[in-house]
Amino acid sequence: MSTTVSPLAPKSYPDMPDIEGVTFATVEAGIKYSGRTDVLLASLVEGTAVAGVFTKSKCSSAPVDWCKEILSNGQARALLVNSGNANAFTGKKGAAAVELSADIVSKAVGCPRHSIYLASTGVIGEPLPAEKFEGVADGLVAAQGQASWLDAAQAIMTTDTYPKLATATVDLDGETVSINGIAKGAGMIAPDMATMLSFVFTDAAIAPGVLQAMLGQNTETSFNAITVDSDTSTSDTVLFFATGAAEKRGVAAIAEVDDPRAEVIRAVLADVMTDLAHQIVRDGEGARKFVEIAVEGAETDQSAKQVALSIANSPLVKTAVAGEDANWGRVVMAVGKAGEPADRDRLAIWFGDVRVAVGGERDPSYSEEAASAVMKEENIPIRVDLGLGTGEAVVWTCDLTKQYVEINGDYRS
Amino acid sequence: MSTTVSPLAPKSYPDMPDIEGVTFATVEAGIKYSGRTDVLLASLVEGTAVAGVFTKSKCSSAPVDWCKEILSNGQARALLVNSGNANAFTGKKGAAAVELSADIVSKAVGCPRHSIYLASTGVIGEPLPAEKFEGVADGLVAAQGQASWLDAAQAIMTTDTYPKLATATVDLDGETVSINGIAKGAGMIAPDMATMLSFVFTDAAIAPGVLQAMLGQNTETSFNAITVDSDTSTSDTVLFFATGAAEKRGVAAIAEVDDPRAEVIRAVLADVMTDLAHQIVRDGEGARKFVEIAVEGAETDQSAKQVALSIANSPLVKTAVAGEDANWGRVVMAVGKAGEPADRDRLAIWFGDVRVAVGGERDPSYSEEAASAVMKEENIPIRVDLGLGTGEAVVWTCDLTKQYVEINGDYRS
């Protein structure tokens, strides 16, 4: 938790409605940090369905392995999250720490171990002192409901400079159902998802398979469409919980993917997930600019995304943005190195509304002044038309500043 | 050309022997820079064979397109190089500038256009004022031999802080033949080769096909095994010229790839190319540390190289090196994200001779003090054993410092 908040932080936190069936408690367990909360326990009502997406890292953390293993049960009763230690690359000790954590929580909550979800972020390679959960578990259960959504979002922060929350509501069967999400992440952020945790909750009743389909589809255009530094973490976890409490109010359960209400929920969920994803980029380590990169005219959407990520991950593009330099030649370079179909002579590039290049060369009416004016803004839209087909994609990133180097040059000390 | 020389620069320049059949002249043409030489003309004796490797960028520069087109002729009489303007993404104007340059040089030298090699580096997207060559071409021809190897290496520099030269000799048929090379490059350096130019010359007589085979094989383990910032340029060019002058001294021409002397030359050429490649990394923008990343135990050599590059290109690994932080967890992360076969629990990692991780967790005898001592050195060897097979690869990179951001945040201004 930094004392200096990112200049790109949202100006206020959203009002988060209650979601029946979810409560929170947080505590200072002293896992690594002192003087701040570092453990979150979310309690979930019986019958809560769950879906998850995880890092594709070959060196995934012990909690990720645990969650993947229990996900097929489809039911969740609790979520335990700690910050400060990722319990990643901790070998047998890591697996044992996860087992111990699940034991402690399942006893305290009174539910099967396979309905306890676990997430940890922080330093890699240091054994997690899971025995510390022993001393705080009963207290966390007793204190359920005392922590707000903001408290929950704060307890899971590591190098974040602000807590990340988003909410949306939707009418279903004449009733209002809510989707609330929290997230953490600031560095080691890239597809697929980097050191990023996000937990999203709804009171709608949705079957696990439907939940999983929604989550998977939306991840591609939200959490898997952001990059801070191209580094993908061992711990990335997005979980989506549906408590089903709205069923009592007459909102029938969504049991099938082709229920038309599933698409209604999915679209709203997409808004919440994209909002959270943007907040992560806006808290990118050292970020001073928020950059949207839209690629169109590619042979396929997938190809467009690869080109967009090549631009978004280019240190030279990112330092040019930091320097407010309309150096569009570096965008050309990043398109060229992407390894995707591209034809130099059909390429067009815009900074904001200013077309800077077209037909394989500098725009005939290029204005350095107009292009530079765009670069001075806080939000920088870069658009590339490859001129080949109808494939398109949008990704988001931030600039690369000296502060990024500073923050990451002495992270552990 | 910076006024502050990289702290990783070689302490002295090598003594470069003459290579019969090659002469140089340089001039201040004012393409972009003032007060320094920015054009090099190398004159090559009739009968000089040539081979080349080029950027794989889809947005290759006009000079790269030109060289690729004429390469099948296999013969070279002159090489014209300018610094300050890359003549890349310059559309029809770029192609016209290349035609004009070749015309001017072919008239001045008195040789066919298709034996004139061209290379340009510098800013992308600005039309190259090739007409400036008109005024200097005859002077460059008249001054042939007045510029040294050092002068030649200096004229092709852009953001380089020092000129790059390497040399080696080898006994062939009882006579000494030489291989001399010069290179430029400091940023936008990555496989495949980034804003990197290198020109290597020998007096041995070697057929173009043999020359090309040698160059291609060596490029993979030299210029294609370095990365400063993962950004690949539109202009990368490596040319290898064999003047054949040694034939007069009784060194028979090498006409076939399976001539045993070809392997002798290739091995020495590899030393020269690797030396130049290292010098480019040591001049990496803002570099304070030279990092060698060796990956072994991969399923294939290619897989080992991908893992090594994932580590070498990770901003978090590179900033940790800058901060002298033995943060081996970030190496684990970079292995995990590489997308190559890896088994967390078979992984071992060394910083220098200090094994920091083994069997999926921190080394039982891990010493932070010993690992930190390695990080304080100027040269940082990182070794990873994936424990899967016999594939191996070595790549080289530098650290990521605030100076990199500074240099690239205002490059054009």
C-alpha cells in the first residue's frame, strides 16, 4: 500500500449495495505487512455457486492449484485472501500451507474443505506462515459483516495505491439484482492476468456452468486485455460467486446458458470486469497516462489482439507516451514486430483523432502540434487500421516511467 | 552519440588489421546530426562476395527492402550507411530515396546499382534527404582509405555511447586471413536484431552461398540472442563481405559449404559476431549491468531460447537486476509465463554460482547474502535448469534503469 495515490485513480469510490449472502471480515494477521489489514475472509451462504479463471503460468501458486482442484464441485462457502506472500514456488511447504489454511477455515466456518477458496499475492518463494490463520480464523467468523466492501478491497492490496471496486445492477424478473466486484493489482500485470486478483459477487441464482461460461467470455475483453509490464504472475485468480439469494425474491434461477437472462447478466458483468481491469491499469506501477490501443482491419480478432499487445508491451512506445512524445514511428515498429499479417503500405495510425500515418508513410497533412496535444492528455487513445480485414481488438495499458523502475528496483527491501 | 559513455563499455578498442580490398571514407553530410560524421562509404574490390540477414519486421525499411532485392546477385562493390534517419515507413518517397542513393553511389564508384548496399538508422517516418549524398559522393570516393575502422564505426552510431569493433585472425592454407566487424545499436534491440547494423569483412575468398550459410548459422547465437528492450526494429541489417584478396597470397577460394576450412572460418566469425553483439548489449540504453541468461534442461534448444528470452525481456527481472535485488521469484515468474514446457517442481535457478532455488522451492541452504553479492557485480550470470531434457540456449541482456526511460522519453526532441 503506497502513501502516494496514482494520479489516474478514480476520484471517488462507488456506493456498493449489499449483496445478500455475502459478508466480510478483515484482520491484521501480520503475514508480512504490519499496521494494516492483510487477511480477508468472505463468508458465502450455503448454495453459493462459483466459477473461476486462473493464470496460465507453468509455475502457478499453491492457492491457484487448490482452487482449480476444487472448482469442479461448483459450490463455495468461504473465500480467504491474504496479501504480502504469494505462496508461490514454495514446493511441498506451499501445498501444506494451503491444506492447513483450508482446514482452519473449514473448522471455523463449519463447512467442507472443498468449498473454501484461497488466494494469496505478494512475494514469490517465501513459505507462507499459514499457522497465523489459526489465531485469527474464529475472530474473522465472529466479525462477519463488520467489514465493508471498501475494507475488503483494502485488505487484499499489495503495491496498489488505491482499492478497486465496481458495481452494477440489472432488472431480472422485475427485481433488481446486483453485481459487485473488488480487485487488486498494479504490477506484474499482463495477459493472462498477472498478479491480479478479482472477486465478483451477485445475488442472482446462476448454475456453476453458466457462471463459468459468462466469466470465461468476459475475461478475454477485460482482465486478459490489459497489460502493465507484460509480466504474467503465478497467482492470477478471478472468482465469480452467485449466492442465489435473489431467488427468495422471485428471481428464478438461471440454469442454462441459453436462458436469455444469462446474456443480460453477462453484459453487465462485462461492464464491472472491464471497470475493474481499467482500475488496475490506472494503478499501474508508476503510471501517469492511461493508454487505449484499438486495432482494426486485422485478418482476425485474435490477430488484432496480438498486434495491440505488441504495441501495448513495447517499452519504446510506453516511454514515448511517458515523455508525451508523439513518436508514431515506434507504433509502426511494434506493428512490424508483432509477427502477425501486416502490410506496411496499408497501415494507418491515429493518436486521438489525429491521423499521423496513412498508406505506408507520414500523413500528408501531419501536424506535430496536433499530435503532441493528444499526448499531453491523461488518456491517450491510439488507433491502428491494418487495412487487411475486419478483425479488431482493444487493449489497455499505461506508460513506462522512471517511477516504475524505482518501485520495482527495490520491491523486496 | 552521447557524451556519457556506458560504464559497461570495453576499456579499449581492438587493433584492427587492414583487410585488403576494403577501404573507408566518412563525411559530415548533415542528414540529421551536425558536428559529427554521419555517412560512411565502404569501397569493396571487384569480386567481393556478400551475404546478409535482415529484420523480420513486417514494416521493414526501404534500405532493407533494397538489400534483400539485390542480395541474389551475391556481389558487392560499395556500402553506403547513414545515421540519423532510418528511411523507414517513408512510403514511395523512401523507395525513391533508395533508388537515388544507389544511382549517386553507382555513378561515383563506377559500378552497377545492384552491387551498392545501403543501410540507414535513426528516426522512423521522416523522408530521407538522399539528395544530400549527391554533394558528398565524389568526395567520399576520392577520400577512400582516409578513414580508419574506428572512424567507420563512429560514423554509423546513433544513440550509441561508443563505437563497436571486433577482429580475429585465422590460419588458412598457411596464411593469415582476417575477419573485422563493426556494429551499431543501443536501443530497440531484440531478436530479431532491432535497430542494429553490423558489417563484417574478411579477405578470404568465399562463395556467396557459403558466406550466407555461415552468417545465418551464427546469427542465431549472436545478434539474435541479445535483447535490450524486446523491441525489434525496421532496419536491422547484418552484411558479411568477403573480398577474396587472400587468394592472391595462395589461400584457395572456399566454394562449398562442406570445405573443412568453412567451419574454421565460421567458428572465428562466430567469435567476432558474439563479441559485437555483447558490445551492443553493453551499450544498452541506460545499462549498468550485463546479464547472461543460460537455460538448460529444456525439451529443445528452441524451447530453451524462448524461456531465456522470456527472462531477458521481463521488466521485473530487469528492474530487479538494476536494483541489485536477488529477486529470483521473478525468474520463476518469467519461466512460468514463457508458454514453454516447464515443471515447477523440477526447476533450479542459480545467480552466479549460488543456487537459489531447487525442486520447486527456495534452496534449503539459500543465503540472501551470497545471492546479493552476485547482484552487486557488473556481470550477472543467471542460470536456469528446467530439468526436462537436453535443450539449452544462452542469451544476453542488460538491466532496465531510470536512464532507459529518460533516454527514450525524449528521443526525438
